Amino acid sequence: MSIATTSPTTPTSLADQFLVNIRKEIEIAAPLGVAWEAMLEEIGPAFTNLEGVKLNTKLEAWPGGRYYRDLGNNTGHLWGHVQVIKPPTLLEITGPLFMSAPVMSHVQYRFAEKGKGTLLTLTHRAFGEIAPEQRAGMTKGWQAIVDRIRDRAQR
């Protein structure tokens, strides 16, 4: 009987290969409640990818609610579940999000009053087999999402 082994790797290379930790902050010139509603709209029915393709995402905005992509005819992708929701200041979602792989993600949208506006802090932490092409687009994608939330709230 033989036992397969892998070559040793350093913690740094493992972290680089399997972990994601992204943080974005953006100031929104709109009241807290308006920014919250803009986020719900933007990550739900209005959500598009970087190419502008609508993804038909659904967010059930209650504890345990699903966050999923509805492709019709009982097909789609479960992106996660609402772990915490405290309108209008906090939404946390856990699940694989947009990755069809053994991945666990935690994304947090935290809103706080700042002057006459709102500060949105988004964090995305993930662990698992994250494809290099997905990893490469994450920072740009999250920036696009917070920018669209800001723009929607400020209209």
C-alpha cells in the first residue's frame, strides 16, 4: 500500500493560493436608508456582471434567506445565505457566491452615517479552491459593485 504525499508548501504560498481578503470603502452622498435600499437593489434585481449582462439575482432579505441566480425553469446557482441582516446598517452573506468550486465566502456590507452621508465598507473573505481568473477579477468586480451602489443612491 502506498500513500500519496504532496511536496511541502509554505504558509505564504497556501494563503496566496486559497485565501481572499478584500476590503472596499466608499462614501455615499445620500442618507443611510437610501444607501441601504440602493445596495439591496444593486446586488439583487439590478445586478450585472462587469460586461453589463444582467444576472437575474434574487436576495431574500431575512436571516437564512437565499442569495441566488435564477436561470428559470427551476435552474440556477445558489450563491449563499443571509447570515446577518440589520437594516439599514449590516448585511452578511455566506456561501460560495459566484464560484462553482469548494469555496466558502463571507461578504459583509456595513453602512454607517458619515456627516450628511453614508460610509459603505464592503469586505469579502473567502477560503477554498479559487480559480486564478476569478481571483484576478474580484478586486475590480467589488469596486464596480460599490461604485454602482453609490451611483444608484446618489441619483
